[in-house]
Amino acid sequence: MIDIHSHIMFGIDDGSKDIETSMEILRDAYKNGVTDIILTPHYIEDSKYTCNNIEKGKILKKLQYTLKKENIDINLYIGNEIFINENISDYIKKKEIAPLNNSEYILVELPMGRMYNNTKSIFFELIREGYTVILAHPERYRYMHKNQEKLEELLEMGVLLQGNYRSLFGYYGKDAKKALQKLIKKKQISFLGSDIHKNDGYNLKKLEKEILRLSKDKEYTESIINGNAKDILKKN
């Protein structure tokens, strides 16, 4: 698996608190067959989660050094999970925010409680500037369960969807599970990620089988676990 959404970068996020926790997660990922991980700490405007790319780079080097020392063959890349705001493009230019693997792909999160008022206009402008917007875990936004047309409008604009694969196994509750199952059946998910925050396991053994059961399509199953993410890794 190529994981495009994780919170393993220690000390700057609501995920891993120290390098040992990060390494525990990475050891488990390696055992479960994860080959590549994009590190996507939160970037939330006007909060404590605003670590810039220089500092992220320093943490990346520490993790890469320790992986090499332990002979763990996982490739790490920098990104962000960006909480939606009207200044995303400016923050990227100022090197505060990192697109996924320095590509045109950007991972954006919406509020959990309600739709951000200017979501469509912000996404439209980012797409116009040449970015490919990936919406993080759409199955977790309950307001989209009730108003499916909101999600359909984003898809029509060219927004791609990244589901948290653990939603399929009830990690975020029944509603998120049903929503992700439905999105996979309709083949609207382009990427799966872990959104992992702590060492609670990757558990990938049943994943491929479950996606295949839902989609009835081997090629699609491979594309959302690995294939589509390879396009992000090529562009740096």
C-alpha cells in the first residue's frame, strides 16, 4: 500500500508525539506491506498546527536516518492535510504548506460539523491555478451523507476523494462505514489512506478483499490502494 494520509511526523501535530512512537508506527507499517508514506501533518490557519516546510524537512531527515539504521525499507515524503482556508495558494508559495510530494496534488480537510461557506469557490480557484484538490475522508462529513449533491458538485469540479480505509472496518462508526462503502461501490474514491495518528495498527490483510467485494473490479481495487498514488510519487 501507498499511504497518502498519515500523522506520523512527530511533535508538530495531533498524531505522534515523539520519534519512538513514529518508529513504532513505521515498523508496523513495514510489516503490513506499506511501501511508501506521505507525511501529512495538519496545517490549520491561526492555530498551533502551522509548522513550515523547513521544520518538516528536519523531522523527515531524522525519520529517514532512523529507518535506514533499522533497515526498514519505507519511502517517506512530505505533505500536509490542509484545513480549508482562503490563503492556501499563498501559504504554498511561502513554503508554509507542502503539496503531496511537492506535486500539484493537495490534501484538504473540511470542518466536521458543517460545510465551509466558500468551499466551492476556494476549490475552483485552486484548480484554476493548476492544483489537483484531494478531499480528505469525505465519509466522515455527516452533512454530506444527508446532502449527497454537495459531494457530487465537488466531483464534477474535478475534486478527487481520499477515503480512510479503516472506515470500512468501523473505526469511525457505522455512518462513516456505510458512506465509504457506498462511495467505493460507485467508484468515486480515488485514494485510500490510513489517517493514522498513533500505533494502533495498519491491519491491511482484509482490505483488498473488502474493496473487491464492494467494487467487483480488480483494476479499480488496485488503483485506489496503489495505482493512483503512484502518480503523486512520480511528480516531485
